[in-house]
Amino acid sequence: MGQPVLLNSARRVSSGHAVGILELDCLLSFIPGDVDNASTYKYPVIYRMVPDLSTAACLSGAPQFASAVVDGAVALEAEGVRVISSDCGFMLQFQDAVRQRVGVPAAMSSMLQLAIISQMIAPDRPIGVLTADSSNLTPEFIASAGLKIPNPLIIRGMQDYPEFKTAIFDEKGSLDSDLICQEVIMEAKSIMAERPDTGALLLECSMMPPYARALQDAVGIPVFDFISLIDLMEAATRPPKAFA
């Protein structure tokens, strides 16, 4: 017989979650492939919203929410998750605070993969970064999180594309995924037109992963996003058995 399972009903309301994801306080449509759509994953996930942390607040910088984000991460760890992530690349600003308070791996932003990508390609080859809002995702913001990337970064935002803007920033309550896919591909192609030697694309926004395959087909280079990050973390906590 297996070892007895000890229950701590004072802290857990459910069990068996592989990944805990901290969410912004927003009202959006989450399609399959999105970080906030549970059907995206081949393993169980659990979500926890950070009250009042809106998209606008997170994108513009929200140090006043650091303690609330940390509290959410601690609560997810208490639920038994093996790793923690988020649904906004701009939560990079909370990475240090969270990792110091939890005992499980935490990767709060897809942009942490910049460090990995930069070691995969020559330092003179650019990395294209597609973000929800390029006016806020600056090299200074990235550097402030301790990421020192030798490669040139081509940062392009989606804030002026009509469907993306109304669906994500205006929170109209619906989205046309085909239109957003076209908009994202258009911006990615503009990066490639500017620098054909771009070595990889990184998608900052958690709503962009549904379009990663179409992007790769369109531009022909590796595409990294939130799902590649979360999958990597989850796989590290559950390696396959070598023998039956």
C-alpha cells in the first residue's frame, strides 16, 4: 500500500494542480491556446486573480501591487502547485519579489526566456519581441528586472491594431481571433523586413500563444511564448520514467 496522504483542509480546497497561474483583474475572452484557457494544457492548472491589478496598471508599472502578487503566489503554493507563472509578461516586475517568498519555481513572465534565447543564437542576431504595448515595454524595463541581453531587441507593440486594441485594452468582451492573427503576423513580418537576420521571436503577451504556429509558418524562425515557458517548468517537475 502507498503512503497515507495527509490532508490540510485549513489551507487547501483542492489538490493535484501542476501549475498555478496568477491573473490580472480583467474581463477578456480567452480562447484555446491562451494562458487563461485551461484547455491549453495537458496537465491540471489552477488560477488565482490579483484583485484590482488591471491590465493598464500592470503595463504602466504597479509596485504598489507587489505584496498582493506575492500573497497570491504564496496561496497557490499552499494549494500544492509545483510551479507558478502569470498571465502577463509585464509581471516581470514582480519576479524577484515572488521567487524570494515561495519554495517552488516561479517564472512570472515569458520574457525570462530572453536569457535562454540569447544563448542559443549569435549575439549580433536580433531577437524580435512582440508585446501588447511597446510604449511601456522598454529596454530599461527589461534591464530593471536583471535581464542583461547582449542581442539587439526589436520591440514591437500591438496597441495600435484595431482588433487587438478593442479586444484587450478596451475589453469589449469578444475577439476575432482570425483578425488578431493577421495583425500579429503583419507586425512580425515587419520585424523580419527590418532585420532578416532576426534569430527568434518572443511573445510577451499571454493572449498571443494561440497564434504562435501561424507566426512560425509565416516568418520561419523559432517562436517562444508563455506556453513554451510553462511547459518547460512543468516538465522539469515531472520527468518521464526511463523504465517501466
